[in-house]
Amino acid sequence: MGRFDGRVAVITGAARGIGFGTAKRFSEEGAAIAIIDLDEAAASEAAGKLDTKAIGIGCDVSNAESVDAAIARVVEELGGIHILVNNAGITRDNLLFKMTEDDWDLVMNVHLKGAFLMTRAAQKHFVEQKYGKILNLSSVSALGNRGQANYSAAKMGVQGFTRTLGIELGPYGINANAIAPGFIATEMTDATAARLKMGVEEFRKLNADANPVRRVGYPEDIAAAAAFLCSDEASYITGQTLYVDGGSKLG
Ligand code: NAP
């Protein structure tokens, strides 16, 4: 028996990286999965790698029509929705004086508006059935990070959003929590290495050496914490942000 038998989980930005790692873990624990990503072909290919029933849906989480259509498809094709993981994300790093309005708007739209639209669409079903789990991806960058004024503001915004969801939705059997990952080896951090003109392995080693547990994180590290927070074992935990970062911000 898996912790997610009979559950349907929707995970955004899950064609790769942390989202895919989480989809894989939830599938291993019994959930049917909807992989949402910008590119439907990539989402479907990722869904095809899972062992339980899984579908891929092309959707831009920052577009209300696209989000509402995606949630309607999940309910029609998978029979309901019980878990939502707002994971889709992008970076547009630059020092403040070089940051464009587009860099700001894009990051806000994907992380904050995206989480809002997806949650608004899913909560109708959660409230009706008096059951739901929401997990939002924040970041250690919420605490401040040079070159990431947009991303850092969005990721701290995600924490405030999560706390408010906890207050508003708690009475309806819905838990909302956030995970703030530290350095996780994915295409997102590989792209940062390229921007800094460093090799991927060199960049990972630099981050591993600076971390109290002397390694970088992997999507599986986030997936394990996500599985706990979205399970019924965590039903007395809501509105919280769990830092999964090897202690990188301890001092
Ligand atoms: P990733 O490998 O870049 O994957 C992100 C996925 O989100 C991509 O498949 C991307 O699709 C998709 N996406 C982007 N914009 C979208 C939109 N508007 N609608 C739907 N999907 C969209 O990133 P990751 O490293 O796995 O990160 C996942 C989450 O964790 C993000 O929220 C990120 O901010 C957060 N996080 C990551 C780290 C880290 O070290 N990796 C640390 C802290 C927090 P395309 O490829 O088509 O753009």
C-alpha cells in the first residue's frame, strides 16, 4: 500500500528537474499523476516514464484560461484532484540596475501568479470534497540573493501566499505548505553555471564544499520532503515553509 493510493496529484513544471523527481516519487507511492509543463510533448514523454496512470498537459501556469482548461482536463481524464504541487519556475537573474521590467514581470508571473491561478482552480475541487494538499516551491533565495531581486521577492511571496492558504483553507480539510530548496542539481542550476561561465561540475563542487553536509541536493531530496508534506501523516502541519538545503543558511 502506498501513501497516495487512489489520489490524483497535479505537478507543474514537471517535465524535468524537481517537478519530475516529485512526480516519480508520488507515482511510486501510488498516485495517478498529471504532469503540467509549457511543452505538451515533453510533459507527455515524462508522463510515459511513470508506472501509475499519468498524463501530460501543455499549460502556461501564468495564463488563467490555460490553467482552468488544464485542471478541467485533469478532473475529466483522471477522475479528480487531491494534490497540487506548484513547482513551475524560471529565473531571469541580473543585478538590480540591469534588471528589465520584463525580467521582473516574467518571474513574478510564473512563480506568484502561476501559483495563485493553479491554486484558485484546484481549490474549488478541494473545498467541495473537503480534502486537498497544496505544496508550493519557495527557495533559500527568499532570504536574499545577489542578482535575484525578482526571484527572491517572488519566492518570499510564495511563503506569504502559503501561510494565507493555510489560514483560509484549513477549515476545509486542506493543508498548504512550502518547501524552500537550497542548491539542487537540475537544468536550472546548470544554466546558472553557464551564466557564471563555470563548468557544471565545478559549480556543483563549489556549492557542495560550502554546504554543511558537503554535497549538493538532488530532486529526490525535495521529492522525499514533498511526499511527507502532501501525505496524511502531515495533516497537522499547514502554512509552513520547510528549508531543504543541507543547512546552507544556518550561518
Ligand atoms: P527546471 O529544471 O528549470 O524546471 C522547471 C520546469 O518548469 C521546466 O520544465 C519549465 O519548462 C517549466 N516552466 C517554466 N515556466 C512555466 C510556465 N509558465 N508554465 C508551466 N511550466 C513552466 O527547474 P528546477 O530546478 O526543477 O526548479 C523547480 C522549482 O524549484 C522552481 O520553482 C524553482 O524556482 C525551485 N527551486 C529550484 C532550486 C534549484 O536549485 N534547482 C532551488 C530552489 C528552488 P521549460 O523548460 O519549457 O521552460
